[in-house]
Amino acid sequence: MPLQLRRGTDSQRTNMSTPLATGELIYVTDTKTIWIGDGATVGGIPVANYSLSDIQTFDANLLTSGTHTGITFTYVPNPSNPTLSKINAVVNVELSNYAGTIKADAFKGTVVGDDSTILVDAVSGKINLDGTVKGHVIPNTNIAYDLGSASYRFRDLYLSGSSIKLGNATITSAGSTVNLPPGSTVGGVAIGSGGIGNGVESGMNYNINIIGDDSTLIVNARTKAITAGGGITGNLTGNLTGNVVGTITTDTVNAPDSTFGLQVYAKKDSSFSTNYYGGTATSKTAIAAGGTVGSMAIKGWNGSIYAFAGGLGSSWDAGADTANDAPLSSVALISGGGGSNFNYAIFDSSGKFTANLFKTTVYSVAGTPLPNAATMGIGARAFVSDATVSTFASPYTGGGAQKVPVHSDGTVWRIG
């Protein structure tokens, strides 16, 4: 019987209407295989019964059926295109007791410490560094990364070296002090370019304490208090702008050892005011009518205390309208009366001057002569010890023996 050979695709072979005749061959062009007919099997039987798919299936069975520690194989066939069939492998290796070297171009996974602390979080991409670094920490790119941020800052920085490199500037340390490089500035003004107080620091703010060589705190930047324990040497020249708030106590201001004591100089027509209030400086209350407003005392050191020597006091009258610019008030001149007694001379709101005893200078031609009556003005009063007459309203003539009061009519002194 002559040999018959056909050609066709695998689809044509499997879809034949009748089986191949016994011994008849067919060459499948897409799979490059030869099939032979047995007179019964449609499409024949393969001459070489071991296709690519058969090889993949066999290999898959070898891998998946084998014994492998920590490795799982999964065969994924592709019947329509056997060349695309594949075997997937998943490796699960326990490294806690692993001895050896593991090398990989990349590793994806979370790294956990022996105490279950997550050191590298593969999900969030964070490194939780809670331990020591045994080596230099150097970025792989110059001027690209920050250490902390404006919102998330490190707390303290501990350095044991002697310098800090900040840009092109180097800050060094010497013991417990810090040295700044030459040309350093504060607020744009070079440090040491003129000294504090020479006007160089205009517009600058200093928030620092000033401490003496003996560690005495002179200026406290937090409480805003100045303690001049060593005194002030020289003149204080310039203007004091603003209020001086606080308690001024004995010995706060000491006059120099000179004839005139403490001297205050003020411009012509200036005024010196002492303002008083009720309550406290931070919670002032009004002073009621009839109440004492304030006083000033002059005291002298007697060897143990400052004893009273004189004073001035003021009070508002009972019923005074304290809403006025100048409510009704009285002023008292006070002197020491011996022991714990005081003498008072009162100048009241009606202009009346009241004292326990009023004594004027005694004038005479032979002693202290009377001032000119016209110069003293009408209404001026005095006392003489040598008037020639005692008749009321008579012109005063000295050289006599009459001791009488006199008054000025604006031109001459008259008796009475």
C-alpha cells in the first residue's frame, strides 16, 4: 500500500470527520508533530508521544510533588499556548537560626527584632531606629535631605566634638564657652562693632541676662528686673521714657555725700507729680472723699532707725467731688513734737491757714528793718517792736517802744 502523508494544523487534525487510515501520516504544521492513523482514532496517535506540554506537566509534577523545606511550587498551565505555561515558587525561610550569608539585589518585607519591635516597616516604608548607630550616617546625595522638620523636630542634640559646620561657617567650643567665627552678626549688625550703648544696635532686641563677674544677676530678662548691687558709677545721661512701676523703699535712693544732698534738675515750667491710688498697682481703686491721698516724710538716721523730722500730707475734704480736676482738699505741714507727738499747720480748701501758734519775724529800725510796703503789696502783715504810736491805722514810724502789728496799704506800713 502506498504511504499517504497529509499536512494541516492541529485544529484541522482534531476536527477530522473520519479517522486516518491505518499507517496514514499527518504532519501538524503549528506544533511540528507527526501523527499516524490506526484506522480508529480520529486525528491519529502521535508518532513521538512527548509534547512540550507533556514536558512541562512532567516537570511540574516533579517540583510540586517533591519535598522542599520553605518552598512551595504552583504549576499554571496554558493549554491554548503551552509555551506560556509557568511554575510559580514561594520561598518561606526561617532565618532566626540561619547560619550563612543571604545575598539578594532587593528584599521586600518587614524586619522585626528579637523583642518583636518592628525595625523596618515594609508597609509604611518607615525605619524605627531605637538603638545605637555603629558608624557614620552619611547621605548619598549632597544638600538634599533634612534632619527633622518645622513640624517634627528633634528634642536635644548631644555633640562631643569641638565644632559645628554650618554652611561655610564653623562654630567651635572651648570648655563651656562657644566661639563664633569672625564677622558674625546679631540682627544684621556685626558683634563687637561698637559695643552696647553706642547706637550701633538700633532696632535690635536682646533677650539675655546680664551677669557680673561674681555671678550676680544684674539684669533678669525674664522678670525684667535690674539689680544694681554694685552701685551706679558716673552720670545717667538721657531720657527715661515710660513708667517706673514698683515699690520704692528706704535706702533705694541714697543722696551723695555733699552739701546739697540729692538734687533734681528740671526744665523751667516743669512740674513734679506724685500720684497715689487705692488698691494695688495691678488693681487700682479710687480714693474716696474725706480720705488721705498721700504724704511725704523726711527722716533722719539716729543711730538705730530713721526718725521723723518733717513731712507733708494731703487729703480730700469730706463731700468733695473727686471727679473734678482739683477736688476740695487740705494740705498739712507736719513737724515732730517730741516723743511720739506731731505738730500740724493746715492749709484748707477755703485758703485758710491754721496753726497752733503763728509767729512772724520781729522788725525794727535798729534790728531787721521792714521791707518796702509797696514792694510787699497791699494786705501784707508784719510785727514791729519800735513803733512810736499804737493808734490803729496810723503810719508806722520806728524808733519808739510800742510793740504792735502792722499792715501794708500798698504804699506805707500802718499800725494794726
